[in-house]
Amino acid sequence: MIRCEQVGKKYKSKWALNNFNFEFIPGHIYALLGPNGSGKSTLMKSVAGLVKPNSGTIYFENEPLNYTHKAQIAYMPTEAYFYNYMTAMQAAKYYQDFFTDFNIDKFLYVMNIMNLNPEQKIKEYSSGMMAKFKVALNISRNPKVLMLDEPLNGIDMIAREEVLNNIVMGINRDTVVMISSHLIDELEKVADYALFIREGSLAVCGEIEMFREQYGKSMEDIYREVYAGLAY
């Protein structure tokens, strides 16, 4: 469980997160939605322990987040973070050495499904192949918190469903899963809870099915209402 209480993160004069409050419950897939600069990545980096909030507290299973929790949190950033000389298999073995919850057999299985060669050098991957590879690495762990920042970037329309299916297949039911994406209609297929983040604060949140049944609105409908007229 991850609980954010009045979390704020400031970069120079701008608050990337501003009095952010929310409790993430295991067993749910949370869609983090918002324009560029709304605070999605900063939230994930804060939970991952990569940036320190200026205010508020993040709790991991009712304890203030600290370095001992990092081993149970998986975070996939948008940036590439591998050495060019590495093959995919070398990167996987690095993960295996670094993360005790990494399953190399699961990694090879997912790579095969995604039609990726584990012996190929990472620098030879296209942007779409790199996106698939990063997902394969992270869902081959068994963390208590899994965060994927824009996992569908660079992936063509046909491959998106394959990637999303592998994400769902690869997660533990006791895991908190957070996924950000600008492809709202794709994310709506797998997420069961949506958070609309606006200027670093939580603007609207709720179960996706509730939005459909009670209000007759899709995530795209809500998105347009929340961010109409905003420029980032």
C-alpha cells in the first residue's frame, strides 16, 4: 500500500506536486492521467525514492518511505537507462544481480512473446522494440509497487494491445500498479481506477466503471472536461 499525504515537490518556483493526497491499494491498476508537466512523473519518482518531496509524507505499508523499501518498488522511467554495449540478456542479468525478485525465465518468456531477440544489442533496438524491452524487464520482477511511465511510447497501434496484455499477465494481484500514458483509450482497457492530475494536485479520481455507469462518460470525456483550456 502507498499513501500520499499532502505531498509537495517544488522545482525552482514551480510546484510539480502540490498537496497531493491519495491512497493506492494493492490489486488495482491505476491510470495516471494529465498533460505534460501535470506531475505524473514526479509522483512516480517520489514514490520510487528518486526525488525527495519538499513537504508531506509518502507511506509504504504504513511506514514513512525510506531506502529499505526501494527493493520492493519497480519504476520504469521514460528515458533509456542502459549502456549501449549491452545486449538485452546482459541487461537482464544485471537486473537479476541487482533485484532479488527478478525472474530470468519469465523475462525470456515475455521476450519471446514480444518477438525480441535477447542476444541483440540494445543500441540496435528501434524505439518500439526498446519500449517493449523495458516493459519486459520490469514485469519480470515481483515487486509490491510497479510504476510504468509512458510504457506505450513509440509502440505502433497493433503492438500496444500486445504490450498491455503482457503487463496485465505479468503482474501479481497483490501489487500496486501505476501506469501513465497520453493514450487514454488504450489505458482505459486495462486500468480499473483513474487519477486526473492537474497542476500537481489530484483534480478528479474514481473507478473507471463508475464513470461509465453513473455518468455515462469515458476517460477521454473526463479528460477533456478537466483539462479544457489548459496550456502546458
